[in-house]
Amino acid sequence: MAEFVDADNAEAIIARIEHKSQKIESLLKRSKPVEALKTALEGSPPNTRDERCKSANWIVVHRALMTIKDVDGMFSSLDPEYYDILMKYLYRGLSTGDRPTCDQCLRIHEKLTERAGLGCILRALADTTNTV
Amino acid sequence: MAAISIHRFAQCITCHAWSPDQSMVALCPNSSEVHIYKMGEEEWERVHILQKHDQIVSGIDWSSMSNRIVTVSHDRNSYVWNQEGTEWVPTLVILRLNRAALCVQWSPKENKFAVGSGAKTVCVCYYEQDNNWWVSKVIRKKHESSVTSVAWHPNNILLATTSTDGKCRVFSTFIKGVDSRDAAQPSSAESRFGEQIIQLDLSTSWAFGVRWSPSGNTLAYVGHNSMIYFVDEVGPSPLAQSVALRDLPLRDVLFVAERIVIGVGYDCNPMVFAADDTGIWSFVRFLGERKITSSNTKYGSQLSGAFGKLYAQSTKYGPGNDISDLSKLNVNAHTNCISCIQPLKEQGKAAVSQFSTSGMDGRLVLWDLENQLDLSEYICLFF
């Protein structure tokens, strides 16, 4: 029974992520990459242990993350409440080993550490419950 | 400077405790011994060595009224030391643990003490007059991992614990024949020994260093994810606040007043937290000196000790800047993780104006809050 509930839940989350994805695409078309990143980070990490949902959400975040050109500009309009979750996704990005993704993540990581401090890194690494 | 005295006693100090009149300090130099030092004319003088444990002593507490020392160790034993003449005489307390004992604290009335252990248990020990023996009662099957810290509520009944399962819990330790019913607060009057009053599930990683405020209304503890938690109205509907740190995690906390907390840990520099008029807790500042040139304030504020050096080396600074910056970063009173903070209590005062810290660098540092002008607005309110 529990599995059914989980599956239903997962479908609902996937639907929500798809909706988010469309919104991001339209924001990117209007060249609002920071708004797109905020949208992607909202409701993250998905409150589930389902790896499919986590991957789907990562794809959406990754899409928005890679469009960021001006990192300093991004931080001037990104509120501190997003820092912790962004850091988690940066580490997910670094774990892919993909060259362009890693380059981008490292660039943002440097600036984010400058702003949010080492505490932010520790919160990203120490959290084994709400993984992204 | 807030640090008024710095002395290096050993390679590493696992824990320390002060004698009732604060003329002597008992500390464990990362060995199976406890050394007691007395402040002589000029220097600290070693006056006693307590040798009985087989492994590292992980906890020491010195009772202020009865002048008894309790020690716990990784060897799974606990001793209560009584001073008879010039000697300290140990009494073994059987804890029946199968893992290391990690922390210990006397209850406010000093008729009980609590030991947290790696066996996922808390032992509450009390003296049995008839048998001339310390008896241990165990709180079992409540913790899912090691108990890292214990803290007594001023009412002598409630005990808060933190554990590496990330949770902070509050238990009743009412023991028939030791505690009287009327001593307990109304909320805990009904509870039996070992009953869990509350479980706080705020941290996502290891929890350390729990303490009650002087009134017992607020609870503070830290998480290894660089967070500090403040809990008001501990009971059926607690009010919790989490404060995320910019810097490395904390290991231990101390309430110096009802609304001021000092946190110590991996940043090697005590942090001051305070609650404003509306009860919102926030980070105020570091207590130790930190002379940083204005050009790198952004980095400087997060750097310290060895980690700072590492970070500074990998960061591109202007030429010639590095050496002066590094030397300035090393003026910290502590050069490694601070693992223990103890108040220096003045008789009849709830607030603490002096305290001591010790850590992995083997230093014992005394701090004074009195001449901290910017903190005086918080301190005036409470001293």
C-alpha cells in the first residue's frame, strides 16, 4: 500500500517539475536567467526519496544554472534564502564530472562561498536527509 | 581584548572544570589522567594528578557546593573523587556500559549526575546512603546513536541530551527517595524516571553541546551542519529557532545570561549570539580579536586557523599581502577546534561575565565580557 502512495506522490511531483520546466523555458526566452534559476530552486529538493524525481528536478535546475553568464549579477538579485539549496545543487553538478557543468559550478561555487561562507558548504555536505 | 589569559597546558585538552572557588582547574591532557592545576604566585602549578582511568577521560565536572569531582572515560567507567586531607580519593561508579562514556554533568542540587555514552544510553547516578554507594539508573532505547552532551534543567529533574542521531531530547529523571514531588515543576510533576518529555528534530546531522538558560526557559544546542538551535517553551508546543552560521560548526555552548549565548567550535574563536527585544536570536560577532585589512574583509571574516591558511593560499591575493594577512589571522587565542566552554561563576549571580575555553590546541583561555563595549547593550540588561 505504501508503495502505491509513494508512486502517486512521485507522479504528482514529476507533473509539478514539468510545469516548472515550462515556466523556466518561457523565462529564459525573455532572457531572465536569474528568475529561471529561482523558479528551478523553488520547492527543491523534492520532498521524496524517489530518485526519478530528484533527477528530474536536477535536470531543470541544471538547465537554468547553465544559462547564468554574469555570476556577480546573479548574486545581486538572488536572496540568501536560496544559498543553501543552490550549494547542494552545485555539488550535484560537480559530481557529474561533465566538463562544462563542472566549470560553471566551480565558477558559481567560488562566489557563493565568498557570500555564504563555509557554513553553507557544511550544510550542503552534512545533510543526509534532504539530498538533492 | 576579550581574552584575558592564555595558557598552554598540554598537546590537547579533552575537557576541563573549575574548583568551587575557581582557584584550581581540573583538566584532561588527552590521556587517562586528570591534572589539577592551581594558580600560584606567577604560574600555574600542578598540585594533583588523578590516576584511575585506563583510557582518555572524556568528561570532568567539579561540584561547586560539595567539592566533589566526577570523571568519565572511554574506559566506560566513572569515578567520584572526594578530597580527604590533601588526597583525592576515588569511588568507582558502576555504569555497566558496553561503550565509552562521553560526557558528564552534576545536577544543580549535586545529588545526581548524568553520563552520556556511546552505548546510546544516559546513566543518571545518585548516592545511596544505606549502601554508601553510587547507583546508576539507565535511560535506554531512547537514543538512536551516541549521546554527545547532557544538560540539567535548574529544577534538578529535567535532563536535556543531544545525540549523533541529530536529535535533542528532554527526559524526566525523577528518582523516588532522591527528588521530592514539590521540587518538580507542574509540567514534569507527573512524569516518571526516563520518560521522554520532548524530542526536537531540528538538525539533519550530529547534534552537540546542549545547555539550558539560567531560568530553564530556553534550550540551546548546535548541529554539525553549522547551525545553532534555540528552543523556547520546552514542552508540548515548543518554539524553535534555527540560526545558520556563516562559518564552521560549533561544538559547545554556554548561556552567559538569559538572552546571550557563547558558542565555541571549529572556528577557534568564540561566537556571541543574542536575542533582541522580540526574542529573535541572531549572531552578534566573534569574541576574539581579528585584525583584518579592509581589502579582504569578505574572506577574512570566514577564515581562521589552519583552514584559513589553506584557503588563503589557494586564493589569489595581491602580492605581498599574504604574509601579513596570515600572521594576523594567527593572533587567535585558540589555534584549533575549541571543544569545551565552562563558566566562572560568581556567588549569587545568575549571569556569567567570565568563562574559560579549552580545545585541541591544548590551550586554556580565560575570557572576560565586561569591557566589551558593543556587547554592553545586551549585557547591561542582564547583569
